[in-house]
Amino acid sequence: RRSGVAASPKKARTQTTPLQQKLTDLYEAVRNFTDNRGRRLSAVFLRLPSRSELPDYYAAIKRPIDMERIRSYMVQGRYQDVDSLAEDFILMFNNACTYNEPESLIYRDALLLHRAFLEARRQIEDE
Ligand SMILES: CN(C)Cc1ccn2c1[nH]c(=O)c1c(Cl)cccc12
């Protein structure tokens, strides 16, 4: 518990809406995707290097985004539907394929995660 915060008599249990559940399921599907060797491909996509670490990235990529930012938008309730979450994931994958060479691991991982996202979305929309 954060010190100094008055204990609320009853912890208000925030109800997740069906949309929030869908968004979380899609985010987790990408976050938890592993290849057949058990490697979690999302690891490198969680956090972009900073502008000082990778200046030419920010010169080349108009709208840099990483999974931490997508997650914070999601928990802030900024995605009003599944398509707007999809847009940001697709933006991220496209950024990875714009900046990195086609032979690079991160380029290939972006394609695999993009496919994993689309499959998860199909399953969720079919429910
Ligand atoms: C391998 N290294 C120099 C590039 C690198 C390193 C990390 N990240 C990248 N490239 C990316 O595009 C990228 C994206 Cl979209 C989201 C999050 C992290 C990324």
C-alpha cells in the first residue's frame, strides 16, 4: 500500500468491460507469443531505445511506438475499439520493417508477431 493514502473502506473492484478484455487479450497474445524454441519474440519490442541511443531511428521513423506505450494507451482507455489498437500494433511492426534490414532478426520477428496478432484478432472476433 502507498503510505498516506487513506484506506478506502472497500476496494472498489473496477469492472473490465468486454472491450477492455478483448484489448488485453490481444495485447497479451502478442506479449506472450513464443516460437517453437520458447523464445518470446516481444522482448525487444517492449521498449524503444532512447533518442540519444538511436538518433537515426527517430530521424527515419515519423511515429515511433513500442509496446510499453501501447499498453499505457490501453490502460488509459484510449482505444475505443479493436481497430485502433490494431493500428498501433501495425504501426509498430511497420516501423520495425522500415528501420531494420529485411535479413535482421527483429524484422523477421515483427512479421511473425504481426501474423500472431492477426490470428488472435480473428479468434477474438469469431467468438
Ligand atoms: C535492433 N536495433 C538497432 C533496433 C531496435 C531495437 C529496439 N527496437 C528496434 N527497432 C524497432 O523498430 C523497435 C520497435 Cl518498432 C519497437 C520497440 C523496439 C524497437
